[in-house]
Amino acid sequence: MRVLVIEDDAGLAPVVVRGLREAGFAVDLAGDLAEADLKLAVNAYDCMVADRSLPDGDALTLVAALRRAGSRLPVLLLTALDAVADRVAGFEHGADDYLVKPFAFAELNARVRALCRRDQPARLPELRVGDLELDFPRRRVRRAGVLLTLTAKEFAVLEVLMLRAGEVVTRSELIERCWDEHTEPLSNVVDVLIGQLRRRLGPPELIETVRGAGYRLADPADRP
């Protein structure tokens, strides 16, 4: 899942970005509304986290513009303004959630994850492909009943592959969903991570390389 963070605080911004990345999100950072507009124009996001008070204006203007344009992008506002009237203004402009500073990162993480889920089609809490099980709520993966230890990035890539089980997922799609904008499209980060993921999952191999196209996750028993 990919998140846009709009924050100009030099102390808070890197903490939020690092924390969300460690939690498994791909994160892009914008320091003001103008930069956020540019990123929103070229990238697809699952959620936006925005400080209300930015160098070039109030984030409410951006939220309102998104809603007028028909965007359903989930928005979480961060602010030091904790009056009821401020929260009401945020919701009236189209924000989905509101978090008052200072906040615990665990709460921010939980709220962002909930917003990302809210805008996705309903899905089962658990996915299965052959003897591989992915438990969304607990963020756990088992193979033949054995609990596997995956990094946040490995879990994110496996999630995309399992949601598209049987289909080819291109490298560019995986980069767009699981990495941030600084990842070079022609880099080998996807291939390296797929190799790590294959070793984690063990035999028989579930992830196929479709030469010139991408990767496909499928039950070996279903292959011709």
C-alpha cells in the first residue's frame, strides 16, 4: 500500500515516513501543497496523511479540491488544533480521519491501515494458495501450517501476488504498490526480493517467473 505524507516539520516528517515504511507501507513525502499536487498528479496512492498547517496554505484546501474532482482517496489530517470546530471543519472539507498532535505512532499506523482497508473491495480475512495461507488481520503467513517470518516488504509483495493469484503481476506494478517514488523502475529490487521470498516460502516453488512479463503466484498442483 502506498501513502503520501504531506508534512513540513523537519523533526516529525522523517519519523512518520520511517515508521510507516517499517510498517510495510511505500511512502512518498511532500513538504508543501505545491509538491503534493505534483505527486498526486503522477502517482496513485492508497491514503494521504497531511499536516493541516503547511508553508503554502491549509491542507483543507487540497482535500476540498480532491473531493470536488471526485477523488475518494482516504485522507488523515494531522494537526495541533484540537477544538471541536477544527475537527468538524476537517470532516466538512472531506477528510476521513483526524489525529491531534502529539500522537503515538502506533495509533497513526492503525488509522492509516484502517483507511487503506476501507477504500478497498471487501476481501476475505485470509487468503490461501495451495498450502500457503496469508492472514490479513494478524499479518501472518503460514506454509503447510508452519508460521513463516517475513519482513514488512516481503509481506507487502506477497499480499499483492496472492490477491492476484494465477495472474501475471509486472515488476512495474509491484514497484508502484510496494516501493516509493525513489525506486528506479529498471533496478533489480523486485528480483532480489522475489528471490528472498522464494527462499522464505521454501519448496515446492509457488512464484513463477514469466519471462519478459513479471511474476505469477500459483499452486503447483494447478500447473499443466
